[in-house]
Amino acid sequence: MLSKFSLFPPLSLAYVAAVTPDSWEVKIVDENFGPSNVEEADLVGITAFTSNIGRAYQLASLYREKGIPVVLGGIHASMLSEEALQYTDAVVKGEVEGIWGKVVEDFEANRMGGIYQGPVLDLSTFEVLPRRDLLHPEYLWNSIQTSRGCPFDCSFCSVSRYMGKAYRQRTASSVLRELAAIPSPYLFFLDDNLIGYSLESRKRAIQIFRGMIDSGIQKTWWMQASINVADDPEVLKLASQAGCAYVFIGFETTDADSLKGMHKGVNLRTGVQNYRTVVRRLHEHGIGVLGAFIVGNDHESPRYYEDLAHFILQSGIDMVQISILTPLPGTALMEQLQREGRLLYSDFPRDWEKFRFSYLTHRPEGIDPETVYTADNYIKKRLYSFPSYPARLFRSFFWIRDPKRSFIVYKLNDALKRSWENSHYRWKYPDHFGGTSP
């Protein structure tokens, strides 16, 4: 059941299929459900994140050995196009939908190759629907994307450099038409921030929620949003009525200096002292909170981690994602750490497999790697041990007041717990600050 609650379909490939000429037969092979075999094809397109780019390069090599040309896209290839081009015939940078026709045309004319730059799309006129019929049928969560771009420039995030800083939106009517056509009752809004960053985007979000309510589009769904989503009771009320089960919010840290280093201005404006208020306001509308935190920042200490664990347990946050700070290609953080010579792994592309948020890939100032891994174990043991774990689940059930949403909170907690128990560091490092093994 882990995959059903923690994996999401490759919507980008479904969009590629949608803009492929009708004369082509398209198949999506999804390695979320196991390794694929090399198949006969005229042209292969691959997308990958940084953590699995090594597998993408391996697959590309296998197909090219059979004389089958390969195109590589996605966020890693967009950030490191020259690297990617060493392992493939062509690379698509940025958004694929506006350039894929040119790639196919060049392939058919036997001139495909090099780097193709996808144009920035005007989503207000974008009416392409992804080929969901080609996606694996066993996903619990279906996905929909209604906006692209982010005006923020968090040091650890490459979204603004990948999709641009302009927040581009599809119209509410376009989104509602797609929602009505999705058969799955469980949905994830893929947007980095569904509510957006302006009065215009807030108005659009309200139109989507009201449209779902009025049209009887019955979905259980979740979204990502900035911490200031809790400042708008009307948005929360309508989101809940439209079926919102929980919201993913990047709290990141309870240390203001670390927030400044991350360029996380929206959190600073809200204030760490108001984090609990954010959670309470969401709970007042029966919406759960998946809170994300990052460990491994400079100058953290065992005392900080102990205080962080205490805060999380007292905050009311329903599900907790603890990630180890990871410098990804294209981020300001990566540029800083490379400039300062602080990367612990730099034999690329082999070492990209370590860049998956569960390895400490750099040398933080004022703290050693073992302490960071111990901190991760310590916090998660506090979260998932008796009596705090059942108490957290009971508290969530009390606040959310909806059996289906509460069950989702339970299953996601269970998935996060098992992910930690199966991690490479769980039994290698202590789960308390005393120097002995657990």
C-alpha cells in the first residue's frame, strides 16, 4: 500500500503523449511499478528527477545501443542539459508541450539532435488534456496541474528557475472541465501553490472550489500551499467543502536565521511563533496538515533538534515530512556549496543517486553528519513511538472530524513511518543524543 499513498503518476509523460501527432502510437512505461525492459520503438522519451537520473542515462544507453534514438527531459535535464546530452540524442529544456512537435518533426526528417528549449506557455489559453488513459491504473491519487511558476526563490528549490517566476494560471473553467473528466475520486493538485500569490489567483482558486461544489464534482483531494493560506478563512471554508483532505505546507525550520538563509520570506512574515495558529486554523475547517521540515542546516545542534521534536509533537501537525537538506542542480544552495567546496559527493553523474533528501550530501557548518542522521532518527522515533504516535492519530481524528480524511492521515503516517524504518540510516546511526546505538 505504500505506493498507493506516496507515489503519483508521471503526468508530464501524459502531456507529451497528448501533443504527439495522432499518427503515432504512444506507450508510457512506468518504473514506479518495477524495472522496465528494453522494447522495440522508433523513438524513446525519458523524464527523470535528479535522484534517478542515473537510471535514465542507463536506459538511454541501452536503447541507443539498439539504434533507437532517445530524447531526455524533466527538471534535471533542464538544469544540466549539457550533462544530459552526453547520454542521449536530444534534450528538451523547460516545458515540453510547445516544442515537442518540433522534436517529432526533426526526428521524422532525420535531423533530430541537440538541445531544444521549450517556450514558456500561456496557460490561460492552454487546453491540452493529458493522456490519462496511458497511465498505470493502480495509482490511488490522480494528478492535475492548474498553474506553473513561482515568484519565490527559496535557496533549496529550483522551481522558479525551471518554470519561471511568473505565476501562470489556467482558467477556472478549464480546470473544472478537466476535473469533471477525471474518474478517480482521489486527486492531487500538482501545483506548487494552488492558491497562488495574488488577489487574482485567490479569486481563481475560489472559482475552482465553488465550481466543484456547485457542479457536484466529488473528489477527496490535497494541495500544496504557502503558509499564509491559513490567513484566508473563506478559501479554507470553500476548499474543505470542495473535498480538501489536507494541505502540504513547508514549515522548513523553527529557526528564524535558517529561514533567512533559505530566503523563506513568507514564513518569516508569518512568524515561527504563529506556526501553531496556522495548524489550528486549518483544523477548524476539518483540513489536515502535512508539515515539511528540513534538517542539516548550518549551526543546528542536538538541543535544536530536541526542541524541534517537542514543537512538532505539540503543534498539532497531522503528518510530518522530515527531509535532509539537499542541494539540487539549478538551486542557489547548490551554487553556494559548490563555490565553498562543501559537497561531500561530487562524482557525477554516479553520485546523483545520493541526492534524494535522505543523504547528507554536503558538509554543514558547525555540525557533523552523524548528528544530522541521529537527529532524523531521534525526531522520527519521537513521532512514531508509543504513546505519542497513537495520541497524534487520535488528535487528528478529533480535529478533522471526517472518517475518510482521517483514514488518509493514518495511511500517510504509516507510509512515512515505514519509509523511515526502511531508510539506509535507520539502524546505522543512534536515535538519541548519547553516542550509543539504538
